[in-house]
Amino acid sequence: MTTAGDGILDAMATHGDTGWRDADTDQWRAWRAYSRVQLRLSYEINRQLQADSDLSAADYDVLVALSGSGGGRMAISVLAKAEQLAIPVIVLGEYRYGIAQSRNKAGYSTWLNNLLADCMVLDVNEETTLYYAEIHLDLRRSGRPIPSNDIWVAALCRQHRLSILSRDRHFDVVRGNKRIDW
């Protein structure tokens, strides 16, 4: 029997790191069983969320992120205290990608349009590339890489002398930028 997990593992076998190929047959079977369970669990969680509340897993993740942090603070209270609101164009693209996958496209699109009415969109320009190169090189030399999109976000925030509102702690390793946790 072939499952979706088999295709993923086959792709790993042809394109990924080959160090795992030394695993013996029992380890390989255990890995395949684990992968199937993980895929099935993800599918079932998504199916149950849709059946019970008409939410996709992506919608649920957004609601959890917006509901607040362990300290009980709401994201909205952090935003209300800000002197200036800005969204890096990279983040805007990530929002639009998430909305495109959502079952609540209309609602999230309205939310995003309302947010954009109160925000400045930070576009990448030639000056941004200088900050990007500086940050990327510094992170590479320190051995602490972060995702490429987040380097662009950090570069835009540094260029405009703005703090980064994010739960992603990897922004803390970017020297010269300040992260505000929410």
C-alpha cells in the first residue's frame, strides 16, 4: 500500500541528506510508521477543526497567535501603544499567502485591509540590500543563521529604525535590532 508519506520519504531519498540511509531495516520501518502517524494526525486535526468550527488548521494557528502570550497580554494592546505601525512587504506577502490558504479569506482579507489602512508598508529598496548584506554576513560569521525572509524583515526594521514585533526569538541574535515580544 502506498501513502502520501511514502512520496515524501521517496523525495527525501532522492534529494535530501543521505546520512539517514545507513539506518537498518527496523529503524527505517519505525521512521516510516512515525511519518505515517504524523501525517494522519495532522489530517485528522484539520478535518476535526473544519467539522466542529469551520476552521482550517491555518485559521486556528492565526487565532492562537492573536489570542495572547503566556503573560496574558494581547497583541492588540502592544499595537495600541505603538507610535508608528509598519509592515515589511515581506510580512505582507506572508500574510497574503496565509489568507490565500484560509477558508475564511473574506474575513482575513478585511482584517488585513483594515490593518493596512493604519500602517505604512516598508518596501525593499537599494538601501535595504546594504542592511540585508550586513545582517546576513554578521549572522553567518556568528554561526547563528535565521530564515532569509526574516533577514529582510530585520534589514527593513534597521533601515527605518523600528523595533520588530514578533514572537520569533531568533530575531534576538540580530545585533542592532530590538524585538518586542507579544
